[in-house]
Amino acid sequence: MRLFITLKPLEQRIKGEGLYIDSVPLSDILDLKVSPIYVTSLNSISQRLNYYKSALQKHFTNFEVFYAMKANFSFPILEEIKNSGGGIDIVSIGEWRAALKAGIKPEKICFAGVGKKEEEWKEAIKGGLGYLSVEHLSELNDILFFIYKNKSDEIKSLVISLRLNPSVEVETHPHLKTGALNSKFGILFEHFEIWLNQMKSQFQDIEDYKKWIRPLKGIHVHVGSQLMENSIFPLIANKILDCADFMLKNNIIVKHIDFGGGLGVPVEGVPENGIDIKSHIDFLCNTFKNAASNYKDLIKEWGKDFNNLFVCVEPGRSIVASSTVFITQVLYEKRNSDKNLFCYVDGAMNDFPRPSLYGAIHHAEIVNFKQDVNLREKLKNNFLNWNIVGPVCESGDFLSKNTLLPEVQKGDIIAFFEAGAYCRSMASTYNLRSLTSEVFVKDGKILHVIQG
């Protein structure tokens, strides 16, 4: 099921009445005369965020949900996250500026990213950034000495987290793995051990060392995206705790644990009641708390109820994916053979990049027939395998392959579902095509139209 999205039976998909997004009929979208276009339910986003918040609240007193804005950085979405009380996870200085423009408070922003420039992290730190994840020991060294020498009030509350690479393999697309030994992300625990011992030895005064290391208060892990199972997490939890225990022995009290994001979204969409989020968070938190019970020194610092520990997650796709449909119009159809049927639409790989980039599969449906469906009644059960392709001058320009659809005709409207994450945010102007337009709806009304 999909939150706030209603798809009528095939025979009712005429005159724009076959699809409703947040109670807005497709006819209202078609009246805009813009195609292709993304249509997003803002209610869906706030509800998914609230599922995360309520799930975490069951386990920890101090927590935050940082929405990973790289999944979809459209202004109305950031505003909805802000109004729902969420934080923002950023990975570039451009995202930092966009988050501030959307009214997100700096202290509710977490800056991650594997290749931050010095001028970028300095801008964010001086701007009152709340949380910063480091992915290189040289980066950590530079930031710690910058803060050590800087007396500005804006940076006193900054929390720095070590992004730990736990060196584990997960089942996902190779481009989505971020916690394996061959990944560019994160710092290996053994490298951190050697580095910290070397740095500590350079301080003759232990109080100077404590002052220098003071901002380092957290551990961050993120092992990949589009993860559909949790079996690897017990190993990750122990790696986090081993690192926290080592840090405690070296006068670093970890007060912040960031479990990252990555919860997958199936092709059929997210469950209506948020059970995927609830079960995922329950598993993560229970596994972590059970493993932590074996680390007595850490429990003394955190408390038996973990009241002295701040825990957060960074979901992106699982919040926005099912909020959005990508609407595109049929231009032509061509049959090279019985097994090579092509449906040409006005949307392309530059508008909707996940299928060509990741081989991602998005469920597709004809949601509006140009002609009265009764004219094609005899064909409605004659589904064919269509390759849905776009106008870009590349053989790799496809939106789906071997997709079962009825006979298609020029002017039919096709919708691709789960289009809210890593679709519009990765769109480009390749072939000098305009960026795709966006519509944001809520409670039966069109609130924002952003032209491409």
C-alpha cells in the first residue's frame, strides 16, 4: 500500500479520475499541462517521520531523526520536515545553505560527507552547526585543532562523531554499500586506535589533551542503502560498543550514537501503518541495548535506562520514496518484434535516473487512458511486455523494462511509483532538457508548483 495514494481499477482510469494523490485527482495535475512531472504528498512525509520519532521514543529519552536531504531536497519537503520537528542530515555545503534557507535551525543539522573541504566545514561550524561526522583521521585532526584554537561561542556545543567503517558486507547494490572494507566511507577502528594513541602521546598535560579531544563525543555508522534485512546489525552493534569502550578508556565519553539510515523500500511501497519502521527501529535499539549490557563502564556513563545517551537515525528513502509519483505521457509505440515492444514517453533518464543508474525497478501503471477505456475493453486483459523508454539520445535511456501494461496509445498517462527518493534530486539537464517540474499536495489541495 502507499500512504495517501489511491489507484482506481483499470476501467475507471479515464478523465483524470483513476489516480488520487493526497485526495488531489490526477485531473487537477493534468490541468497544469506540464509533463513529465513529480507529484508529492506532504502528509505522507510527515507521517513517515512521525513513525520514526515514536519508534525511537519507546527506547531512548534523548533522540533525533535527521532526514537525509540528499534523497529529496525540494524546499516544500524540507519545510514539512521542519514543521514536523525533524532534523536534517546534509552532505555538502550546498545542502547546508538550502537547509538554513528552509528555516532549519543550525543546531538541528548533522553534516556528514566523505570529502568536505576545509572552507566548507569551517562555514558550517562557524554558523552554529550542531553535529559533524568525520570520515578521515586527517580531517578529524584539522577540525579538533581548529576548535581547540577557536574561542567562539558558536562552536561550544558542536558534537563531532567518528564515522566508523565496520567492515561488513550487506546485500544491496554495489553502489549503495558504504560499510564494507572496499568502501571509501568511514574510518577503520584499528586505524583510529593507532592514531589516538599517537596523538595522545603528544600532549604532556592531560588536561590539554582532554580539552583538545572534548568535541569528539559520538560514533556514527551507516553501512548502505536500500537494506531489506537486519541480520548484520548485531555485529555492527558490537563494533560500535568496542570503539566506545576504547574511547572511554582514553578520556572520551561517547554521548552520541548515530545509527545512520538505509531502511529499504520494496517495489510495492511502504506499509500503511509504518510497521516497517517500527520493527526496524525496535530491532536496532533492542540489539544495541542488549549488547551494551555487557559493557559495564559504558552503562555507568549512560545509565541503565540510557538517559545519558543521545541516539539518532538518518533516514531518507524510507521517508520520501512512497510519497511521490512520477507522471509521464506516452508519445509513441513501436514494435520491433513480438518480444521487443517500445513505449516512448516524454520522461527520460535525466528526469528519472534510478532505473538507468542502479537498475532500479519502479512499479508502473497506465493511470489515465487518452481514449475512453470502453473503446479498448477487449484489450484490457491483453497485457504486453513493454520497454518504457525516453527521448534522450542514449541506449541506456529507459524507465523500465519488460513492464506488463495494456495496449498503449499516444496521450496515455503512465505513473511510476516510489519516485520520491533519489529521482528528482539526481535529475540533470542532459541533452539540454529542462529539469522536471514538481507539484506538492496536501489535504486535497495543490500547495506548490515548481516549474522545471
